[in-house]
Amino acid sequence: MKLLDIEVRNNVLASMMRILEEDRAQILEANQKDLEAFNRDDQALYDRLVADEAKIDTMIKSVEEVWQQEDPVNKTKEERSLDNGLKIINKTAPFGTIMIIYESRPDVTIEAAVLAFKANNKILLKGGKEAKHSNKALVNCWHKALLENGLEKDWIQFLEMNREETQAFLREPDQDLDLIVPRGGERLIQFVKEHAKCAVLVSGRGNNFAYLAEDVDIDKTLPVLINAKTDKISACNALDKILIDQRNPNFKETVTKIGEALREKGVSLSADETCAQILNDAQPISSESIWYEEFLAMKAVIAAVDHQAQATEWINKYSGGHSVSIFTENQDKAKEFMDEIDAAAVYHNASTRFTDGGAMGVGAELAISTDKLHHRGPLGLAQLVTNKYYVFGDGQIRV
């Protein structure tokens, strides 16, 4: 793959900021077509589909943030000289071609592509049919920016394929394909993993947990739980399950306060047998399957645990490995919990909603990876590269 000069890549991004502003009306018009055709029964998916004035502002800001960041390509990671005279330099390098498969959110067309392009990758965009008009309008902006700077449009391609065509492409792509990033629900991720023949970087589901230890400060914790659950229900970092330690001397009062606060915000509750006796209007848990669910809705589960070890065991069994928070005033217990939880982000006395590239200081993100290779957590510009060894010699042979 041709390595573009960083000035050229940045010039494309500068053009893109201007073109998004100039084409604002066309983008809004295209998005309105998608919204009118969408069934609003799925409120979380509808929210993701919206590309209003504020969303376009966010897209422009995302491009600007990436434009301001350093070039992640060709950076020296390590360097050494061997006794045999060989000089070895390990540098960052582009993946090559990255395919991004996503549902509903047209802003991914900008925010994911800008990261991949700045890291000198070609991008294949496969958006959901529910956002086809919005995505086409945004890809058209990309093509204008590329052509304006003397580049071919195939640096950023939009793929219009149905499920069967996508399956066939994943199995036998008609062009080089080095990495696939699926962004969406569990079914989409499993579909891609089942059929893809190249590396897949999983942007996992949420199903995030909070554990309230026996010494929890409920007055400090309650606003954090409300934020984690209700601030943005369509986000993968939203809270789904709340585990409360029964050794809390104010256990009943704690459960009651949490239940009342969530209900006031319109959250429907499911509860285990212990908590259901306190929360009379909570739906009893009837199946273990609920523990595996990512709700993406105004819904939460409240349950009691006997001790921290049980909370850790449950979370590691049922969670999506995305974000988990412990609420305690004991630093040692917090550290033990955070060390033992298997998740991309673990929190002490803070909202899971911070698992986000911008909120964590990474900048714009492609996804939140729950994989352990090659990166876990917010996948920003610096993580959209692989590496390459440059070995310099003067006639050396291995004997």
C-alpha cells in the first residue's frame, strides 16, 4: 500500500471539515428520509440513527480532533543493535484495508473512517440499510475531499450489500482485506466472526455491572448510578446490572433508595428474590438468560450478593467484558476487585459512561474493543496501526 505523506492526509481532513459544513443541508435531508422510513418501536436504534445539527457539529469536531493529532504511522517503537552488526528498528505501520460493518449510526461513517484514513488505511464502509441515505450523503463528502486533494475515491468505499452478499464478501473478498471491525449488537458480531477469513477486532456489547460494597456511601453513589444507567441508554457503556452486598448494615434502605431513584427516571426494574421483597413493583428474575443481556433500554437488574468474591465471580461470568464499577470507601478492596475483574475498563466510584475515547483522553475512537489482541478499550488513532520490523545489515548470514 502506498504511504501517503501526512500533509496530504491532513489536507483531506481539512477539506472534509469544510465540506461537511457546506453540505449540511444535504446531510440533514438525507437523514430525514431514513428517519421517516424507520419504525420508532426501537427507541435506542432510532436515537443512533439521528444525524441532526448537533450530530453534524460533532462529526466536524471529530475530524478536527484527528486532524490535530500526530501521525501514528512510521513511529519508532524500539531500536536495538545486535552483536552481529544488525540494526533492528520496530516501527508502526498501517494495517492496509479496514472494513467497518455497523448498524444505524451514520456518524460512524465519519468518525470511524477519519481515524482509519489518518492512519493511512483504506476503508470499506458497510452501514446498515436503515441509514443508507445518510451514509451515501456522508461518503459523498469523503469522495469530494479525496478528489480535491488528488486522491482516488477508493481510499474510502461504501459497500451496498444485503446479508447474503455481505456473507459472500466476508468469505471471499474481491479485494485485499486486512481487518474487520463490526460495530453493533451481538448478532452482528457473531455473524462477522462466523464468516470472516481475516482478523476481526470485536467491539463488544456492554452488559455493564456495578458492585456496591458493604461500606458504600449511597448518597455519593446514587447520582453516579443514575448517570450510568440513564444518561444515554443506547451507549455500550451504559449500566445494566447493580449488585448490592447484603452485609451492608443499611441494605434494605440502600435497595429502596436505588429502586426509587431509578423508577423516578422511568427505569423498569427486575430483581432477584431478596431485592424483589423490598422492591414490590420489580419484576422477579425468571431466567438466567437476563444476566447475559445488554438492555440498551430504560431497564436494570438489581440483585443481592453475599460478598465481594461472589460479585466478582458473577460479573466475570455474565458481563460483556466492557465496563465494571465498584463503589466502596475501602481502597484495598477496590484494588482487589479491579485487579480480578476481566473487563476493558474497571472503575472505582465512577460512572461506566466514561468508557469512551474522548472522555478517556484518547480522542476520537473507532470502537471500544473487548478483545485482548491487539488492543482492549477505546480504539483510537494510535491503536489503528500494526508494526513492522526494519532490519539493516551489511552482508550478515545466519549460521
